[in-house]
Amino acid sequence: MKLKILLGLILMCFLTQRDALSQVKDAPPAKSDSSKVQVKKEPALKDSARLAIEAMPRRAAMKSLMLPGLGQIYNKRWWKVPLVYGGFIGIGLVFEFNQRNYQVFLKEAQFRELNPQKTQNPLFAGYTNEGIIQIKDAYRRDRDLSVLAGLGFYAITIIDAYVDAKFFRFDISDELSLKVQPSVGQVPVHASVFSPSVGLKLKLSL
């Protein structure tokens, strides 16, 4: 008798648990919380004026690369153009001077090699063959250095145009200033005694 009652209770528990599981399976899925939905941020758009300003350094460098001084004109730095061409003219004169003298001493060295104990130019009669060769090599070295100086100066003009256009984006208004003015302060001498002190005060306004 007791066994039948126990089996009955077990069967009732099983049926009750099965009904509960079936109700859980049939329950509709919970709606997702719309507040947790992440909104995808769109990238900030740049206007045409900002894009033009950001493209200025590259354009200035390209113009200066095509023609020296053109990048400075693009940046409205007209006063730099005479400096650019003045530098190239100076380097060109140095190159011409060394090239001309190199040719003179080269011909003298070649003549002496073909004609021992003879001198082509009477002005070089007091020079030895080794001295003529050393002077020739010195002029050739200076000529080659002037070529490198020209290439370096050319690169400097391109960098100057790029940096000048880059600084165009910075604030250089009257509100940006650095002032130095005198000031009077107090220096502690003892616990409650102060002595006046004169100095300079630096003030930077942004």
C-alpha cells in the first residue's frame, strides 16, 4: 500500500515537472532592450575650406619642386623669391669660377705630361707638376661641392615652401602674444618678515 502511494507521488511530480518545462519552451522570447542598441557614429565631414588648407603644404612643395620660388609665390611670400634666385645665382657663380680654373690647370697638366720640362702658360712657370695637379684637383673638388650645395639649396626652398604653408593653419592673431614686464614681489626673510624683491614677469596670452 505504501509502495503504491509512493509511486503515485513520484508520477505526479514527473507530470508536474514536464508541464512546467513545456510552458517554459512555449513562452515567447523576451524582447531585447532597445536602449542597449549601439548607434554607429558617422565620421566627421570636412568642409571645402578645411580641405583646401590641409592641401596647401603639399601644393606649395610641388610648385616649388617644379620651379624654384613658385611655392613661395603660392604662399604669398614674394619677398623670398629674390633670396631664392640670389642663392642660385651665387652658387652658379661659384661653380663657374671653379670650373673655369679647373679647365685651365687641367690643360696645363695635360700639356706638361705630353711635353716634359715645358710650360704652356708662362704664368705657371714657377709651379711644379705636382703643384699643378694639386691645384687642379682642388678646383675640381670645389666645383663638385658647389653642385651639391645647389642641390641642397634647392631642397631647402622646397622645405621652406612646405613649412610656410603648414604654419598658415596656426593662429597668429593679435591675441597670441608674449609680454615681459617688471614686477615687485615679496621674499620671506623670517617667519613673519618679508623683503620687497624686483624682477621680471613673463606673460603669455593665448
